[in-house]
Amino acid sequence: MLLFSTVVFGRPEMRFDTIIIGAGIIGTSTAYYLQKYSPKQKILLIDKNSKIAGGNTSRSAALYRNLFSSRTSQVLSASSIGFYETIADKIGLKNLGYLWMFSQDDWKKSQKGLQNLNDQSETFEILSPKEFPKNLQLNFNSSDDFPAIHQALYGHRCGSLSAINLAKYYAKQFEDLGGKIALEKNIQKLSLSEEERHFPPWSGIKLLSIMDQNRDEYLADDFLFTTGAWTNDLLAPIGIASQIYPKKRQLYTLKLDSTQIVSNPKESTPILILPTGGVYVKPILQNGIIMVGCANELGNPYQMNIYPPAAEQEYFEFAIKPILQYYFPKLKEFKLFSKWAGYYAYYWPDKNPVIEKVSNIQWISGTSGSGIMKADAIGRISAAKVLGLEKTELFDGTKFKIDNLSLKKRAVDAEELII
Ligand SMILES: Cc1cc2nc3c(=O)[nH]c(=O)nc-3n(C[C@H](O)[C@H](O)[C@H](O)COP(=O)(O)OP(=O)(O)OC[C@H]3O[C@@H](n4cnc5c(N)ncnc54)[C@H](O)[C@@H]3O)c2cc1C
């Protein structure tokens, strides 16, 4: 067995019951709930950034919605939103609504998913174009290139919040309960108890310690990797197939005269999803701003090259702008004044989070672009898994079977309502 002298004679302050690596929204939420459920535990939350939520959490559009066809997504998001509503003023929660527009073809394809929404019928409506908010300056017609707007889902329990404030909220609650946070610690080495034995069974092999850029070593009984898009980079070298892959996503903010989008900018405007290309618009029209994003799948690699990645001007010009200007024909003049990109951490098969454990190593990732809106539930579930529970109760009282999000015993229905 390979042991390091620092492991045997390690400094006492470097030894913890649980170490959580990654202080984004998932790490902070998990840390808080674990400390709350298990107050005597000595828990350390570590991040390589100098700030809480300095990774992809701060790069997100921070939109939330309860409109999902997958039962798992519905439960994770609805219960999380319920919690966020209780701290709305602290996290800048704005209940704007979501107007999700469909072409006729996509509407037909989405029927199966729409049926699954029936349980939540009080939280959404189906609108025909005639019933849309009159304020929107939309073109409803088709052209050779773009389909007409056929129908829309109008979600009531949808909006935006400050993802950074939410992560800071959890971090503060965690610290108030006695949890410790260490920033600017870039974990570069994971040391297993038996480095020579690379074959199954795993029994007996544990993660003993992790080491940062200063060669400081941290020991714990349990290690949680809430490292989002970096999870595979950290765990693959020690023989764990986390099944999590990074994919770049980009956001653009446009400064404009808001009357190109709505006739009265003082009225509240919902978040908009246009019926083509998954282009979505977050309106901040009182300030003359819209934020625009778009999903790009094929040709966009599951790979993280550099971080932070650059947002591409051409992607906006060729993929987003034509769609935006088609559905908002008055949109002629605007300034693209900022753009940025980050990475989704994908669990490709069903695009729901993964909470899995091998030996004393647990990873919680695969949030697949909806980690902010599901983080409260994910934190409660991952904390309960550390404690070896089978089920846990979410904010709204739903009992959730923890292994449903594991890889080995996964029970998640695939999402049918995809942007
Ligand atoms: C452009 C874009 C738009 C998005 N829009 C939305 C949206 O509208 N709504 C929504 O719900 N979600 C959205 N998301 C997804 C959301 O951002 C993620 O689901 C969420 O932030 C994941 O949180 P996390 O804590 O897992 O990851 P992160 O916030 O990335 O946290 C992981 C942390 O691990 C740390 N770390 C990694 N490696 C190491 C190491 N070796 N040592 C120490 N620390 C390490 C990183 O520094 C980082 O802080 C969007 C994402 C992007 C990129």
C-alpha cells in the first residue's frame, strides 16, 4: 500500500470528514444541506477560483422554468423553484413567465411531452398567436426559411434569478453552520490508497487525499466532486467513467431601442423561446437590453479546450441574428455590446443530473444546462446520499429516491420538450 508521509503525519487542520471540490451552485447547495443534515461533520468546500460561483454558474443565463415533460426534471425544478420563491428578494428572483413558441411541426412532435405536463396544468397555458401578449412586436408568418409561430406554452412559474447570489446564499448558510471554505485551491492530484492496483474489485481502494497547486494535501473520509464540466478531467485519470461531458454554450447581450421588441417597454415581458433553432431571449427591456442564447448541437464538440471559452461573433451573425430579425422584423438597429461563453456539463442520454458514488468518491454533475433551476433539489439529494439514505424529502415535500439519479440504478425518463 502506498502511503505518503503527509497522510500519516498530516497537519490536523487539513483533515476533514467530507471535502467538496467545486464551489459553484451545486457545490454550495450540497455543502449547505450536508452541514445542515449532519451538523457535527467537519466539511471543507474548495474551489480553484478566487470567488464563489466563479465557474459556469456565473456564466449562465440564470433562467428557471417548471416546463419539462420528464417527471424527474419537473420534480427537481418545481421543488427548487418553490424554495427560491421563499428567498426571492435575496436572489433577485423575477417571475417573468416563459413564452415558448412552437412551429406546427414541432408542436406535433411535442404532443407526447405536452401530455406529461397535465399534472402541472395550473402552472401553464397553451396560447394561440391571437392570445399572445399584445405588447410583443412579433412576426407570426412563415417564409421559405422560417416556420410560422403556431402555438405557445406560457409557463407561469418561470423567470430569472441571480445565480451568483443564490450560490453566495448557500455558501453563507454553510459557513454560518460551521462549514469551511477554501478558495484559490486548484486540485491537481488525487491519491488513492492503492495506486498500484488498477483492476476490480474496487473494494478496499479509497481516495486518501487531494493536493492543490501549492502541494498542500487535504484528507477526508468522503470526497464529493461538484466540479461541473471539469468532472471527467478530474475523475477519468483515476479510472472513473463519470459519463459527464462538457459542451460550449454562448450568450450575447444586445443594447437596443426596446420598442423594436415590445410596444411598451414598461410592461413586464416574458422570457421568449422562438420557434426555430432554440433561440431564447431574456428581456431586460427597462434597461434597453436583451440577452440571447441558442442551442447548437451537431458540430459543437463535447470537449473543453480552453477556459473560459470565447464566444464567437460569427455564431451570432450567422446563426442567431437572422432568426431574431425574422421574428422581430422591427429589430434593425442594435449594438452587440457583450458576449461570453461557458460549458454545460452534459449527461447526454437524458440530460438530467448524475449523482453517483464509487468507493468514497461521489460526483454530482451532468446538470445539462438546467443546474441553476434544479440546484436546491440536487443539493438535498446529494447530501442525503453522503449520509447513506435511500430517499430524501425535497422542499415541497416530494419524497425522492436517491438512486434514481445514479448511473447504475438510474430511473429517469428522457425529456421530450427540448429547446
Ligand atoms: C451559457 C450558459 C447558459 C446557461 N443558462 C442556464 C439557465 O438559464 N438556467 C439554468 O438552470 N442553467 C443554465 N446553465 C447551466 C448552469 O450554468 C449549470 O448547470 C450550473 O452552473 C452547474 O453548476 P456546477 O456547480 O455544477 O458547475 P460550476 O459552476 O462550473 O462549478 C464547478 C466548480 O468546480 C471548480 N473546479 C473545477 N475543477 C477544479 C479543481 N481541479 N480544483 C478546484 N476547483 C475546481 C470550478 O472552478 C467551478 O467553480 C447555463 C450554462 C451556460 C454555460
